[in-house]
Amino acid sequence: MTRSLSASLCIALALAAAPALADDDHERAHRAVQAGEVLPLRTVLDNVARDFPGDVIETELEEWHGRRVYEIKVISPEGNVLKLFYDARDGSLLKAKGRGTERGGRP
């Protein structure tokens, strides 16, 4: 019973900390934009909309080997899920994965 209570307490603490971690990530991203270290997400999303039509379903600001990268998931008009990786500093497309990416998402 003690083991179960300890596990429950750990899970509760982890869940309570999750919003604080998300807020911290948001603040870190906001500071990077304000400092000119990364482009605003809106700028990159404009490039995505131009090159890969569809609905954005997820965005993340990640770090790859010291380089900040926007990872963006899009559902194409054909229903394909595309994973797009853009350099957060200059907005250039680094990598595209998924059916239809070889044509820039265009039919």
C-alpha cells in the first residue's frame, strides 16, 4: 500500500508540474523571439502555408545539435500528415517528411 501511495504521489506531482514546464517553454521561446534569436512562429507558418497547403495540427520549438528548429505537423488536403522542420533563425526548410513533401506539398 505504501508503494502504491508513493507512486500516486509521484504521478500527482508530475502532473502538477507539467503546466509550469509548458509555461517555462513558452517564456523561453518568447524571450528568444524578443532577442531576435529566432523568427516569430507566424513568419514560419506563412512559409508553411505557401509551400505545404493544409491544416497545421502541431508546432514545437526544438533544439537540434545547438540549432533551434521549428517542427510543424500539417495535414495536407489529401489527408497526409507531413512533418516539416524549419530553421528557427532564418526560416529555411531543413527537412520534410511525409507523402507529398517531394513536390513541396503541391499537387
